[in-house]
Amino acid sequence: MVVEELSEADADRIFHALADATRRDIIARVIRAEESVSALAQHYPMSFAAVQKHVAVLERASLVTKRRRGREQIVHADMAALGRAARLLDAYEELWRHRAAGIEQILAEDREGEGKAER
């Protein structure tokens, strides 16, 4: 694995959770400010139960945590989990940049070799 900080199962849960537009929107909202599940449900054309399921997926991926405030469940983002996901993507980007640089170097050497052969 590129980044040992996340197990493959953790990475799978995080990216599965982030693969859904509603869940990404929930994350964006709770990064700005924590919200109750019922307040979150008002933003989407779906049932409260459906929003609860989206929040549960995010919670299983450790991207959000919930706490009780009276009868409400308050959702807030876990910035540490988001940071781990960002570092994994950064590591993949660095890997591909390194590979692209290697390909560019090989092509430059080939062009240089062809130029010498023509002289």
C-alpha cells in the first residue's frame, strides 16, 4: 500500500463513503458547522431514514462522529480521517508524477539518441 497510515479496509470504507454526492455534501455541511441529523435531512429530497443511512455510512468510515444533544443526534466532521484520505490521494499523485517524470526522461533520452544517430 502506498500509505501505511490507512488499512485497505479503511481506505475502501472512506472512498466508498465519499463516492456518493449526498454524502460528500453532508461532509461539506458538517465541516462548516455541526448539524443535527434532522437539520441535515431538510437539505435533501429524501426521507429522514435515508439521510440517517448516509450519515451511518460516513460514521462507519470514521469521516463523521455523532453525539447526543437531548433528543437530537449532532453530526460533526472528523478532520483527522479526512486528512488521512487526503494524504493517501497525495501519495497516489506523487507516485504518478514520479512515473510520468520517468517516462519523460526515457523519451528525452530516446530523442537525444535519435539525434546523435542522424548526425
